[in-house]
Amino acid sequence: GPTIMASNEAVHKILGSRCIPFMMPNAPGNYENPTPELAADLKCRLVAWRARMMGRELPAVKPINGIDGRLWDITQPLFQICLAICPNRYNALVDAVLEIAGQRTEEKKESFDGLIIQALQDCVKEDASHYEIATADLTERFNELWKGETAKSEKWMGRRIKALTGKKADRSTGYSIIKLNHEELETLLMQYGFLNPNRPERNAENARNADAPMKSNAYPA
């Protein structure tokens, strides 16, 4: 089920990828300590709503352009709940999650693996159906971008490319070559924010659902 976690420290990136983080403002002051009694009314309303939903299914939502992967898995139930109880706020929720998706893409672009994908893009000279990139060239370009104290080796790069693509470098010619087709490269570039399509529009059907008035069989809150 859904879990809320509070922390004064930044969470690990793996845990963070499975959450929707909300950064609380720095607002020192005297606040009332939370007690179960303060949430009693909300708890009663939630229990009543759950009882009314017994045996019912939430409205189905189709995937939304720009929201995919784990973020879609996390937010899909939120979209379903929104359509069920407050469809007029659906578009606002879509815009908020698209903003989160954009932030995550930028973070991936600036990550360690993001530098590898940038180096991969720099080593591709022209558009083609298949690419053969020397691991030595890719490693050299990565080290130029990274500017670390100790340069990474070709063997290290081969392991990272295998982790990112699932493919081992081809050594049949005596040299280490990374082979990718156009679709594989394009997928990597999109995942790490180096191929920027226009801002995705809301799914047309869901937008119509969100803009339409609630019908008589809509689920009451």
C-alpha cells in the first residue's frame, strides 16, 4: 500500500526513484504535535469512502505521453482516484506529474550514466540504421567530459555499456566495438534527456474525461 516517509536527509537515489519527493520549506516555528485524534475526522471519511467503493473499480486511464516507467506505475492510481472523485482537477494533476517527469529526466542527464550517454551521442557522427563505436573512443570522450582525477578504463566502460544496454562489446575483430541500432540509441538518448521531443500533450481521451462534468454514476467522496 502507499507509504509516506519523512526524512531530514536526502534519500538514496534508488529509494528516490520509487517515490514522489516533496521538499518541505524551511519554516521554523511552534507547531502542535500530531496526535491520532487530530486525524479522526479524516480517518472516518476515508473509511466511509472505502466502504462505498467496495466491489467497485476505479476508472481506467490510458498512459500519458511523457509519463512512463516507474513514475507511471506510481502515479497511475493517483490519476484513477482523481478521475473518480475530482475530475475537474485532472489536468492540473497531469501537469504536476509532467513537471516531476521533466525534473527526473534532467537529473538523469546530469548523472554519471548520463555522461556516458552524452559521450555516446558525441561519438555518433551521422544518422544511420546501425552504429559501431570503438570502446576506446567512447572512453576517451567520457573522460574528457568527466574530468575525474583517475581516467576510466575501456574495461570499465564495457561493463557500464553492458549494464545500460544489455550488450557486451564485440571483440571479434581484435578491437572492442560497441554495436547499437538506431532504435536502441534513440531509446537511450530519450531516457537520459538528450533527445528532447516537444512537451507532450495530455492524452486526448483522458483530457475529455477530465473536462467533462461528473455523471450520475460518478463515485461520491
